[in-house]
Amino acid sequence: MNTIVTILNSLKIDATFLVQFALFVVFFNIIAPLLFKKLQEVLDLRESKTTKLESHAHHIYKQAEDLAEQYKGSVEKTHQDSQAIASKKKAEILAKEKEILNGAEEKMSSDYDAKRSTLLKEIAEKRTAVMAEAEKLSNNLVEKLTK
């Protein structure tokens, strides 16, 4: 106990310390609600303007990501739809072109067959005419050779 008294004397703490401590506690209890209440309001206001805005920003960022995914999905769906429509139209056009080509091919084939049959008929007629005259021509040739 002597050492404690010596330490307190060296720190120049005397018997008024207890009175001063009691006054400090009383004033602290009186001033604390007035002072610390306002201080707590200021701290809460600062927190709401900083950290709570951060959570709001995260919420907005999440909404933006969701909208980006929806946009990407709609763009992809639109691309697939346009590809399907384009391939369908292409198939229709190719079918029409094939039909036109087949029609033209059939027409050319029938024209070719008609002209071929006409030419073959003419050739056959000329052949029969030449063969009919062949006897006459051969007799003329024999006469000319024998003269």
C-alpha cells in the first residue's frame, strides 16, 4: 500500500481526486446525451451517405447486369429468328428457281425432240427420194461410162 501512495504522490494525486472523479462522472452523464446524441446523428448521416449508397450502387449495378443479360438474350433470339426467316426465304427462292429451271429444261428438251424428229423425218424423206433416184442415176452413170 505504501508503494501505491508513493506512486499517487509522485503523480501529484491527492484526496481531491475522488471528488474530481465524481464531478467528471456527473458532468459526463449530463453532457453525454446532449453531445453524443448530436455526434451520433452526424455519424449516422455520414454512414447513410457513404456505405448505404454503396449498397444502393450494388443494387443498381445488379439491375444493369440483369438488363444486359435480357438485352443479350433478346438480341440472340432476334438473330436466330432472322436467320430462320432468311434460311426459309432462301429455301423458297431456291425451290422457285429449281422449278423454273426444270420448266425451262423440259421446254428445251421438248423443242429439241420436236426439231430432231422434224430433221429425222426430212432426212428420211430425202433418203427415200435419193434412193428412188439411185436406180436412175446409176443407169445414167453406167451409160456415161460405157460411151
